[in-house]
Amino acid sequence: MKHILLFFILLSSAAHSNTPQHNSHKTHKAHSYVGFHGMALILAGDKVLASHMPLYAPPHNYQIVYEVTTNDTHLKIIKKALNESLKKQSQITILPTKFDLNLLINKLTPTLNTTVFNGHFERGGTALFSTKLTFKSPLYVKKLAITQPAKEEFDLIKVSAGQGVVIHKIQSKPSYDSLSLVALTNGKYNGKLKCDAPVTTALASKLKPCFKSVPSYLETRDFAAN
């Protein structure tokens, strides 16, 4: 009887020790849409835009851009920080508290408790302050379609009659996420939505001639070949 009891104790212990690793792997692959979703901020005229930082794996496989706002004091600080980051070619990012990304996928307008970072929130960025950020208006919501097209593809986001943002449609590796400000005439873009810039370390300088401005946001690391 003692031997049988010992056998079941050992069997239970072995099963228990293997469970966390299995569940962790499964959770990583099939992560809930309720979680932490970091975003980059850019300044488009007098408007602050938040761009979801996508990844290839669900639930982060969405390119989403919203106009966001907050109280006057924090909005002024954010705009000032964005102007400074543009000069330094650095980033201002945000990390809302855990929330359901489906709110943004379905183009709703939630107000979220958010921490604002100077720099990339996951790569050494410094937390500046926390604020309630309202996702005021959806400008772009698109699920990643992992394809291998013959050429790079871009979409145009209209922010106002005179301001637009060109967004690169993320494709199969290697690819990139970018937002470039462009001038509009009566809401129309007179340029071409194309750029044959190869994905290299000099990508920002290669995108500049295509859209007449250095990208306000550019991310290659999360979409690299290796």
C-alpha cells in the first residue's frame, strides 16, 4: 500500500512540474486580447496620434491608429515631448493598463489609464507620468495580412484637409512599421503611395525622398528576418 501511495505522489509531482511550462507556451501562442498593448505617439499638426505597436503573433497582429487626447496640462506636455523627440529622432511611447484590444479593433472610444514613456517602453524608456488617455477617433484599423507581394504597399490616413499620414502595410519578414507625415491639398494627396526602399539600417533616409519627410515613427526590429 505504501508503495502504491508513493507511486501516485511521484506521478502527481511530475505532472505538476510539467504543467507551468506547457501552459506558458500555450498562453504565449494563444494570448488573450485582454492584455498590455504598447503604442507609439506621433504629432500630426495639432493632433496627437497613437499607433498600436503590432507583432506578427495574435493578438497584436493589428495596425491601429487613433487620435488621442487627455487633459490640457498633460496634452501640452505630450506635444512638447513629441516636438523634442522629433529633433532627437527618438520616440514617445505609451503603455495603457491591461485592456481588451477588441475595443480598438471595433473602433470604440475608450478612456484608458496610461503611462507615458520617453523612449520605447520595453527598451529602456523612462516613465514620465500617468494620465487618462481618451481614444477619441479611429483613423486606421487593419489586421496584418502576411503576404509576399511584388512591391511594398502603403495606405493613406487623412488626419485633416491639409494633413495626412502614410502607413506602411506590414508584410512577411523582413518588413517594417512606419508612419510618415504628408501634406494634403483639400484632403487629397498629390504624391504616389509607393517606395522601393529596401529594408536596411538606412531605411529612414531612404523613405524620406519618397514622402518628403523623415518617418515620424519607424520600427524594424520586431519584423526582422531573424
